[in-house]
Amino acid sequence: DLHDRLGGTLAALKLALRKPENMVMEEDLSIIDSAVNEVRSISHNLSTGLVHKYGLNEAVNQLFKILESSKGIRFTLYLHPEIGKLGQTVGIELYRIVQELVSNTLKHAKATEVSLQTNFSDGIFNLIYEDNGVGFDASKVQGGIGLENVKRRVDKIGGELHIDAEKGRGSIFIVELKA
């Protein structure tokens, strides 16, 4: 709906504004183009179809490729090949956690690099997400829906969330699950 309805409405608006009697500047039309691209990106990111069809690793690869080309951030991935053994339900929640962390990085961190790695060790699965942004004081975050969503999703899959963040040095988020 987001892609088809809102995207279609924006495209129709752009066509309507192109009428000669409207005298709209080309720079103004580029704002609509940006909105259309953002809707496309958001709707693409909301879809968990890639996780269902190809698994978590490929879905994350696709997400990061899209973001790297459009947002100018360098993404480094080290994804364990056997992540599928966690199951599709956990995979979808992990994907949504990664989406939320990326969204927070894009909105707040002013980062130029993001690293994501997954691994299994002694029956424990770890997802480690790190950015080189401005950092934050986790004890002082209030009213942020994004971080609360991450915490809820980690709880939902029976995991633990560890946050290592400090102003001026970026942020590290570790999701830990019994595998």
C-alpha cells in the first residue's frame, strides 16, 4: 500500500505540477522525486519477503547494497553461513532489528561506516552491529521509539541486547541468543 498508493499519488502530483500554468521550478519537482525514492526505499525495507524467499543473509545483503548506493555509507558484512538454523521467525525479527538499527544510524549517528557480523560460539548466537557515528549516552535516551522497538524485538525472540555507546565514538549493539 505504501509503495503503490502513496508512490502513485506522488507520481500523479508530479504530473499535475508539470502543467505549464503551474509554473513550478524543476528544483521543486526534484523534492517529489526524493519523496518517491524514499517511499520506494521504505516500502522495500519493510518487506520481509526477501527473508522468506532467500534467508536473512541475502536480505541483509540486499538492504545494505541499496543503502550503500543511496546513502553514501560504507557497509561491511561478516555473516555466518548457517544463520538459517535459527529459523525463519527469528530471522525475520533479526532483519527488523537490523532495519531499525540502520534507520537510527541514518537519522542520528552521522556515520560513514557500519559493520554487521553474526557468529555462533558455544551454543550462543551473536549479532554485532557497529557504526562510527557520533555516539550517544544510552542512559539518557528518552522517548525514542526506535531503540524501544529493538529492545521489544530482542525480548520477543528470547535474547539479550547489550549497548556499548558513548558520545563521540560511535555505537555498538550486540544481540545475543541461545542457538
